[in-house]
Amino acid sequence: MGPESLLPVFHDWFKLVSAFLCSFLITFFSIPIIVRVCIAKNLFVLPNGRTSHKYATPTLGGIAMFAGILVTSLLFVKSNEVFNFQYAIAGGFIIFFFGIKDDLTPLNWKLKLLGEILAAIFLITLGDFHITNMHGFLGIHEITYTASIILTFIVFMGIVNAMNLIDGIDGLAAGIAFLATTIFGMWFFLVGEMAFVYISIAIIGTLLAYLGFNVFGTTNKIFMGDTGSLLLGYLMMIFVVVFNEHNIISTAPFHIHNAPIISFAILFIPLFDTMRVMMIRIFKWKSPFSADRNHIHHRVLKLGLTHLQTTLILVVVNGVFILCVFLLQNLNMHLLLVIIFALGIIKSFIPKMISKRLEAKSPPISLPYKNVSKEVAQSLHENGFKMKN
């Protein structure tokens, strides 16, 4: 291979590295500025009964993430390379502004839902990003336009809110998104979807910069807030649609069997946990949008692990599920789905079983209820203390 034939290869890798550095550096240098603004304007999220952090922390990291991903995508992705790219950008701006509003002044779930619906309208109907084939699920393949819009809207709401809800401890939402983006990005590279490769690289660079501050930061520690988690959900939704649409034709290069199930596995931890938590709330006659501490990361934290340990465990578990489903992708779709849900249920009970064993080995702490407030008693109970009357 002569020098002239190496030039295109060098050019492609140079652009990929440049895209990574662009997103990483924009996010890296933006976060300290945002932290200083938050300190000056007293913009913090305070610890409460639902959160897992102990100190007041700035929560506008999603602004830096949005800047890093948007600027890099606009610089390295040509508008004609992604169908209706402008509508995807417009939907992202809607998600961004509603996320900022919620981070500054918490929105009720109805207004938050409205923002998600508006973003979905731009992406799904105007941008024409929608699922057109069910790949044989329930014996269904190609579906009508109306059914396609409805199905894609349901998937949109599920993924966006799942990523939002999983952002409960340091690094978890970013870690899951990093893993998912890496998997999608590698597949986009194999099939030659370079526009989405650059978007994936932009996300990866941004997430690595953010994780440095969120997980290991001291003076500049920051949360991504709803701005960041909703944005990540929005981007994961786009990847899922593109991934499934490209795998309709079984003879296509690097075809993935059971693409819908693979998509679910790639985002397994947030999707399964959101479904489980909402079902529990409904069975308890509570609103599925009510807040609690029943998420999988709360259960793992109760074992006495740190945020970093919990995040690493859940990201590794998600990775194991992805590997298993890729290895089993040639199984019947419905059987594979049953296996995933069975493993998911087992996964959800393991932390609780370990927690009960630890509680059984620990002597109860005698604290009369009359000497503590109801809030303190509840907090102690949630953290594993056994109360005696």
C-alpha cells in the first residue's frame, strides 16, 4: 500500500480524533466556568430524602454536554449526510431548554412531558425518524405509517425517561450512555454510517470530560441534571431508530439479528429498571411518575458500596447483558425476550437478597421512635438501621 492510498485512511482517523478532542475540550473547559456561575448565582441541588449525594452540588453540567455534542456535530457532520438533520437539531434544542428550566426551577411532570412531546414531534413526524418494521416481533414485520408513529413515540418516551430516571448517582447515566454509544458507534463504523460515527465520537468525548468532574471532581464537581440526562435519552433514541431501520434487510453487511432485542439489551439497565419501578408504583396505587428510592442503584448503594463502585457494577452488568444477547441473537426473538426479562428479574432481586443477609448478621440498633422525628426514623430505616420501639 503506497503513501497515496494511505492518505484517505489517515484523513478519516484524523477527523475522528479531531472530533473527539473538540467535544472533550469544549466540555472540559466549559464545566469550570459553569461551576463558577452556579456558585455566584447559588444554583445548587441540595441533598434531600430522595437524592444520594451529601453536599450541595451544581447541576447544570448538561449545558457543557450539549455544547460539546452540538458544536462537534455541526462541525463534522454535513447536513445532507443525515436525513432531516435540522429537525433532529430542533428537537434537541427543545429537550435542552426544558431540561434547563427543570434544573433551575423544577417542573411538574406534566410540563416536563409537554417538552418531551414537542421534541418527539420535531424528531418523529417532521424529521421522519421513526420505526417502520418490528422485525417479526409478534409475527409483525412492516407496519403502517400511523402505527409507526405511535410505536416510535412510545419508544421515545421510554428511552428518554429511562435515561432521566437512572441519573441518580455519580457516573451512572453517563457510564451507561458511554457504553451504549460505544456499541452503537462501532456498528455505525462497520456499516459506513460515518455521520453517526462522528456524533458517537462527540458524545464519547463529552462524556469522558464530564465523568472526570462528576466522579472524580472536588472543587469543580457537577451533575448533568435533567438537561444532560434528557439529552442523552434523546440521542440514544435516535441511535435505536437508525440501528433498527438499518437491520431490516437480513442480507445487508454486518446485519444484526433480533435488532429490537439487541437495542433493549444495550440500554438494559435504564429501560428494565424504569419498567420495574413504574409497575411497583402502579401496584401500590401510586403515580408512576412519583419519586422514591426503589431504583436498582438505590438497592445496590444499600449494600454499603460507594457511588463509583455501584456505577461500575451496574455498567459491567449492562455490558454482560449486551454480550449475552449478541451471542444469543440467533435464538427465536420471543424466547430471547423471555430470557432477558427472567435475568432482569433475578438481577433486581439479588441486591435485596444480599441486603437482607447483611441485616440478619448485623445486631439491631436500639433507638426509641419517640426520640427521633418521623423523617429521621424513615431515613435510618432506608439506610438499613433496625429500629426498636
